[in-house]
Amino acid sequence: MTSLMTLVRSTARNTTSDPKANGVKVRQLYELCGTDPARVFSPYCWRIRMALAHKGLEFESIPWRCTETEHLAFANYSLVPVLVDGEQVVADSWTIARYLDQTYPQPLLFQNDPQAYRAVVSWNDSIVQAGLARLIVSDIPPLLGEADRAYFIESQEQEFGQPLHEVTADREERLPRFRASLEPLRIALESSPFLGGARPDYADYVVFGSFMWARSVSPLRILETGDPIHAWRESMLDLHKGMARRAPSFGA
């Protein structure tokens, strides 16, 4: 049984060869997508997309899909994102973020002790992403190819224990409860424009990745216009020359 969070992190086989084989130094980010390779919808990949932009580092996106059968053998890993940075291969979003700060120190992603950011990651994954999954999971299958769609539906219906249309049934009525669960984020944004203070840092990118996932796959309007979180998300969309705003999405 495959959880939704595993699916949005994992794929299995890239259609290209080992990126280090030709000896050319490259920076590539392996990311999860559906039929449209430009529509990246893993929240974990969006964390690293934003982190790379934060550092001013260009990269090539390598699309991956959930029914491809081989693993990322060259990385000794089976989940995305995976970053190839010249001769370095780094897997897992947290590990990649730490690697970026160690290798390219300025500007920092972690302005304080990195372990302090673990609480943000835990809250985001258990409240924001888990809550969003029950609101948007049924919107994902139409974005997938036939084989991916069949696999996704089967695995997710096993995970949730019910058909996907039932998971998201009455979601409009459940939206106020989800929005209320975001109150800790509103409180954190009362004193500064970003979780990182005057400028965004990795805490912002973690939470934004979840909202970008929803924006990429679902037309459901998650946030109300007058919500301070909506204003924060709009600021995040405009960062780095509007990289996230320009990405394929439903604009919700």
C-alpha cells in the first residue's frame, strides 16, 4: 500500500541515462509530474525548486512518473527530489536543503539551528499536507497518463479505504475546518511578512510547497482572499521573478 505522500515524493525510472556518465558537470533536479512535464506537483520538489532559486542556482528539471519501474539506481534512492550537482548526487528534500547551505552558504536557507526547522516540517506534513490530501486527491488522476492513473487510483483508494471521490466529497463544507487548522501559520505571520522574518527561508519553502502542490493539481480555492496566509502565498508566488506563479497551475 502506497501513501499519497510517498507518491508525491517518489517515482521509479528516468528515461535518460546516468547524468554523470558523460563527465559533464550539470545541475539537475529529478521531479514528479504527470502527462505535462512542466506541471511539477510534488510539494517536496517545490521545496527544493524554491531553495535553488533562493540561492540563485539554475537547474534542469528531469521529469519522473509514478509507474516507471526502475529506481534511481545511480542515487541509491527511490524517491524524488534527487539533486545532481556536478559530481554530487543528493537525495531527500531535507538533505538537499542542508547540502545547499553547506555548499552555497549565501543566502542561507536555515538562518538558525536547522533542527529548529524540524517542528515546521512536522506541523506542515501532519496538518497542512495531510489536510490538503483529503481535499484535492481526486483532482490528480486526470493529470496522469493511463497507466499512472490506474496505479494512482488503486494505491490511493487502498490508502484511504474508500473511492477517491468519496475522500473529497463535501470538501467545500470541510474547507472552513481546514482553514481553521492553519491558525498557527497566521499567528506566525502577524509579526513579519515571512516565516523567516524580513525575507523567506526554508520554513517558508516547506509550507509553500504544500500550497503549490494544491495550486498545481486542483481548482479548489483553498484560501480566502482576505486571509493573511493568502497574502503570504501571493508574496511567495512572486518571489524569484515569479517562478512559481508562472508554473502550470489552476490558479486557485
